[in-house]
Amino acid sequence: MARKFLPSLFNKKIQLGTIKSVENDNTGDYSEQFVSQLSLWAYPQKRAIGQTYKLLNTDFEDSIVLVVRHNSKINDQLKVIYNGQQYNIINLSSDDSLNYMAYDYLTVKLSEKVK
């Protein structure tokens, strides 16, 4: 049986989109900007302390798991804006079943900007 979450848990708004080169109307220069493609309500899932220890020294060490209602538009190439910061999707666990309440688990990590 699929896990059910209370609707009240989905209390964080996230934006998913891509980074595109956008022209500045005032200067004519191009700059890299986040372009939103969809907006969803998410539930930031907590990890148990044992799970946190198992993730030490892995790519998932400083990651967050966001649960959203299943959406076929989500892919791991999209960027996520959560709490005003940009994240990369490092793992996408998508539920493609025909269940009424299907959820996607997005494991995201804060993106590091190269200067």
C-alpha cells in the first residue's frame, strides 16, 4: 500500500526550472538566470539520525529530500529553488504507478556556484 501524507505537510513552495541566458533590456548584455517552468508544494522529509550517519562521506551528505505529488514534468535536469536558494536534483525517485496518491522524492543538494 502506498504511503499517504497529510496535505498539511506540503507547506513549502518550490520552483523547478532551468538556467538560461537572458538578455538584459537596459544593457543588452546576457546573463545566466533561473527560468521557472513549474511551481509545486513540497514536504521536506526529515531523516533519522541513523540515516544521516550512513550518508556521511557520500554525494548525499548535505542533501535534502523533498516530497511532491507525482508530476511527469519533473526530471533530474531541472534546478530547484527552495527557501530562496538554488539546488541541483541529485536523485529523483518517481512513482509512475497508477495509484491515486503517488509521490516523487527529490533528493536535492545546494548548488555550488563557480566564480
